[in-house]
Amino acid sequence: MASAATAPPPPANLKRIVAASLVGTTIEWYDFFLYGSAAALVFNKLFFPGSDPLVGTLLSFLTYAVGFAARPLGALVFGHYGDRLGRKKLLVLSLLLMGGATFAIGLLPTHATVGAAAPVLLTALRLVQGFALGGEWGGAVLLVSEHGDPKRRGFWASWPQTGAPAGQLLATGVLSLLTATLSDGSFLAWGWRVPFLLSGVLVVVGLWIRLSVDESPVFREALARAEERGKAPGSAAEKLPLVSVLRHHWRDVLVAMGARMAENISYYVITAFILVYATTSAGVSRQTALNAVLIASAVHFAVIPAWGALSDRIGRRPVYLLGAAGVGLWMFPFFSLIDTGGFGDLVLAVTVGLVLHGAMYAPQAAFFSEMFATRMRYSGASIGAQFASVAAGAPAPLIATALLSDYGSSTPISLYVIAAAVLTLIAVGVAKETRHRDLADVADHGEAEVSVPAADARSTA
């Protein structure tokens, strides 16, 4: 019989939890991707004027990368308090921080108004965005993973992952609508601010939904056990989650980081750098490139739950490996299709790329959750995911743009993504399958090592 911590909650309750995680992650990714699209399209003109177009884009993407640099710090802080205080409280805080920073970007003066202070302010707000997102992902996927039916954990936990394409869809859709209805002059003058200011409304909706859900039962049970052990005579103080992760789960952290390389790099090449490559090298209009990403993101949203369900049937590793190999093999056809300049070819290139990316992204939530014990799960999953983003997603558009500028060809960019795919294939290939793990069993094993006194541990060995 399933324990109280692992028994699936009523369907209505689970759906509400999934909705709360999905709405929150959608808003957070909307904010994050909105910045990436604006960095590719307008920030080079508004905050870095007077530069060569590609140099200005490089500087703009540099501020984009700064957001990734703050994500590990967010992972450490949110992971620590999320493992101590619970998932829900930290998810509310992350949403407030992200939404507030994004709204503030919509109010920023440009370089023409305040000079060098403009990019400094932009960078500071980007740091806040990155810090918030570093704590958002782990909490959102854990809230669903720890509530959900163990037999369908891959499916249910994949829904917060759809927040990424949903946020991309929303951000790209708003930008596409504005660029289609406004002149270039109006869009640069004020139109670009609208989607950033819209974030304020979205945050209110997200908070209303997120505040209505309960804390994870797996976490509550683990916290109660830890408190009981703490009352025992001669009990040792519970170690910091970070210390416990590095002691007991360092191999899992390395696997998670390696698994993220192809997933993260390919995604930002396909969705962010494509706006640069298609408009500068393939002669495609900005509107056409945005529309292609818009269509592909809708397909991406639809296939992620399907990949998650498949991981429940055949395992996390086979689905993940399929996605990593597929993305690597697709890179040369990807750029060849874009080079034709045709809209249909552009849509096909981006859509296939994102479908293959989904095979990695969908099982990732359950896969990472199942690696770590409950009282260090937020820290472990967040550290593995967000530290990898500094080496993967952060520099990906920057590296791709620099390679294009230096070589004038897509070949080095394809090889860059292929190298990342090889790293991911190795990392996931040596990992253990986690599909049948019970989160409570993982918790008991990890917590016994973390906080039970030596005498008690010997007596229960």
C-alpha cells in the first residue's frame, strides 16, 4: 500500500497543483524569454547604439547571459530555504521577484535618455530575473513530482516544463503582434515596453493561483521526521542541504549538469540565436522569424507531455538519449533549411528542433527529482540544473553569434551543438534509470545519512 506521502492526491487537487506550477512557470519563462527576444531585436539599438550591428547584438546578448550567471545563486538560496521551509513559499517569492524586475524593465530609460546608466540598470534587472528563475524551476517541478501519482510522474511533472514553450509562445506572440501592427519607429519608441509592462498583470494572476495550493506532502512528512530526530537525545544538527547534496549526491549533480548541456544549448540556439541568423544571414524578415518560432513553440508545448508519458512507459534515459542524439543529428539540416529563406522550411527547421529538444526537456523534471532525497531535493535539482546553465544556455547565443561573425558560416555553430549533444549522451548514458524510484524511499535513504545520530544510525543499519 502506498504511504501517505506517495499516495496520489485526488485528481482535482493534482490538477490544481499542476495548474499552479504551470501558470507560474509560464509567467516566469515569459519574462525571461521576452528579454531574450528583445535582446536579439531591439536592445542593441536602444541600449548599445553606435556599434556594428553584430557587435551591438553581442553586447545585448552579453546582458542576456548575465541573467544566467545569477541563476546558480538563485538555485543555492532558493534551494536552501526551499528544503528548510517548503516549496510553496519560495515559489511565491520567485514569482514576485521575476515579475517585478520585468515590469521595471518596461519603465527603463534608454541610452538616448540617460547614457551609460541605461545598460547598467538593464543589467541589474536582468540579474534579478536570473536569480528568481534559478529558484523557480526546482520548486515548480518538485511541487508536482512530490504530489503526483508515482506511476505517471513523468507525465504530470512534464507539465511545468511546458511553461517554457508556453512562455516562449506568449512572449513571441506579443512581440509578433506588436511588430505586425506598429511601424519600426513606433516599436522602437514605445512598443517594445508593452510586453514588459504586461508582466505586472500576469503576476497577479499567477499569485492568485499559486497561493491556493498546499505544500508538498512528501516534504511535510520528511520535515516531520527530521524534527522528531532533532528532539532525540544526542541528535546531531541537520546539515545544510548544500553540504548534504555534495556529500551524498555529487554524482547525481554531475549527471544533471551533463544532461543539461545539449538541452540548454540547443534550445537557445533554436529559439534566440535563430532570430539573429535568420534575419542577418538568411535574409528573412523579423516578422517571419518570429512567426516561425511562434508556430514551433505551439508544437513544442503539445509534445512535451507526450514525451513525459513515454518516459513513464520506457524510462527517463531512453527518451532523453533519443532527444540528445536527435538534436545533434538535426543541426546541419536545421541551418540548411533556414538558408533557403522559405517560410515553410524555417518552420520545419525550428519545429523539428524543438520536438527533439522536448524529448530531453520532458523527462528532465521527473528524472532530476528522482535523483535526490527530499530534504535536499530542491537544492540538488536546482544546483544540477542551474549551474549547468552558466556553461550551456548563458553563452549559447553569444558563442553562436561570435562564431557567425568570425566564420560567416553556420558549420561551426552546428559542431558546437553536436559537441554538447555528445556530452549529454555520455552523462545520461552512465546514469541509472530512476523511473521506478519511490520519492519517499529516496528520502528515507538520504535523510538517514544526513541527520540521524551516529548511535541511532548504527542501531538501524
